[in-house]
Amino acid sequence: MTVTDRLLVPIVQADGAAPRFTWYDDASGARMGLSAVTLGNWAAKCGNLLRDQYGLGPGDAVGVLLPAHWQTAGILFGAWWAGCEVRFGDSGSVTFCAPDRIEEALDLAGVDDLLAVGLDAFGQAVPDLPPGIDDYTTEVRVHPDAFTPGGAGTALAGDSPEIVVARSTALSASAGYAAGDRVLSTREWRTVDDLYDGLLAPFAAPASVIHVSNPDAGKLMDKFATEKATARVA
């Protein structure tokens, strides 16, 4: 089974309507909240995009040069659902990158297709992209929001889905997370370890994630109370 089958699908089936990933950007004042069903729909669209449009599947690698964001979460779970390996901070046959990292992505070896991800609160397209670079939001929207997985290969940092899920579960237990917890995080996703702490360990509980980008320290306690958070990752 894929990482998505183990960590996201059971949440969708058990409590699909509850808030599951909430994203704030204190620099712009933006907020977007996704239920498990909505996150699952975005993951399905991404999985279908990778498999049907780009021909990727188990054994193929997807590059991710993106910060913590609700779109990033959908892309990660979509790539894992398609059975692909996520190379976080590196390139793959298909590479997803933030607009300000396009030049960095183009300099990486092994990039066959590059998708720019706008990181807009409402998923708006990236304007005026150079030729040869696709806009993720434009491409992904036309794909179905249901997905049937077809197997899995290496998932993350050379580890199998089983190892990724086991590590996520162990970290969740170590942090003391329980089902129904709401984890407020300001941890940026710069490394694989950040992914585990800021996304995978909470989902293994299963808990919800409230991620705050560009955090304003003076507003965090209010968010903690407003979002009924029960734990914190910094």
C-alpha cells in the first residue's frame, strides 16, 4: 500500500468532513482550510495528473521544491498515491517548484517536466510562465478527483511506504499525539525531517495540522485558541 493509502485514506473514510489541514500566511493574512475529503480530492487529481498526463508510476521519482502549504500537501499525497518516490528539495522526472525557485529547478539535472505551483491561498495560476514550464493548477484541475492506486515503489528518501508509515507512527507516539488532536506548526518544510514532524507524524495519529507560514509571534496564541489547537511544533 502507498503512504497515502495508509495515512490519508483512513481519515477520509472515518472523518472526511472535519478540518484536516489549515494553512495561514501571516505576511499576507491569507487562510485556507481543507477537510480530509478536499485534501484527498486534490491528492487524487495530482495522482491522475502524474499517471495519465506524464506517464509516471511506481519506480518513478517526483521532485518537490515547495514550502509548507496546502497545495504542497496535496502534491505529496498525490505523488505517493501514484506510487512515486518524492525527492524533497531535488529533481525528478516531474518536478514541482515554487515560482521563486524556477531557475533553481532548471539548473537541476534530470528534470524532464517542470510544473510551477503558485502557492496562492485559493490555488490561482502562475502568470507569465516561460515556455516549456506548465502551471500546476491549470493542469491538475481537469483531472478526476478520485484515484485508484496501482502499486507503490520507494516513497521518500530511499525508504519504502512501510518504513515511512512506521517512522511517522513512531514519531506520532513519541510526541504524544492522539486521534482528534490539532497540531499548530510553524516548522517550515525544508528537509525530509521537517515533513515528518510537520505533516506525517500528526497525520499518523490521526491529528489535524494548522500550519502558519511567516508567523507573527504576537498572533500565535490567538490562533492556538481560535483553532482549538492541542499541540505545537516549532
